[in-house]
Amino acid sequence: MAMSQQELLDEWKADCIINQDDIGYESLKCSSLHAKYSTEWLHYKNQLVRHEGKYAEMKKLRTRYYRGELTQQELTDNGWPQYYGPKLPKTETETFLSGDEELTALKSKMEACKNIIAFLEHVMKQLYSRPYGIRDFITDRQFKTGY
């Protein structure tokens, strides 16, 4: 089951801490953490694709709605009242669509997915560079102890 945005933030807050007293374990933990966050990344990438598909379908439907082209059955299926405004020319349809509640809700979901994906990509970059940081920490510790 996928984690929410807040759960991901909380998990990373805990996972980003490196226990300096057990650096060997921390080094081995990188792969499992990468797998954990890669799984979440893939989930949200797939969810974004689904939302983009729904958005494209809804945009097409709402365009037809504002142009007065939907059948009574389509209106009933979607729970929409008949649109009685003026038939919009193509140039003005975009203005109506940009403020449409249905489309705005889908756009918000897409943006939320994009934000989570960007966060997860940042986490995975941090995990990719973690072994180098651990190596530098060990080198520094050796230098300080005279090895």
C-alpha cells in the first residue's frame, strides 16, 4: 500500500539519519531503502499516468458540455445539469475549462503526484550518494585516529 505524502516525509525524516556507531549496517541499509522509495516512486508515476488519462477524458467531455453537445444520457450519467449558457466558440472554451471545478480537482491530483515524485527522486539521489558519504566519514575517522 502506498504511503501518503506526510507518511513519506515522516519516513524519510527517520530514514535519513545515519547511525555513526553502526556504520557498517548503515552502508548495507542503502539498498533496502532504495527499494522502499523506488516502490513508492513507481506507484506515484503510475498514479500520475492514470490521472493524466482521466484529465484528458474529462477535458474532452467538459468541452462538449460547454459547447452544448452532450446527450441527455451523458448528462445523467455524470450527474450534470444541462448547460444553458451561450454556445462557446473554441477560443472562449479554454477560458471556461481553466476554471472548471472537475478539471481543477484532477489537475490538483496530478500536481500532488508530481510533487511526491520529485521528492522521491530527491530521496533516491540522496540514497545513491550515501555510500560515498559513509566512505568519507570512515576516511575522516581513520585520519583522526591516526590510521
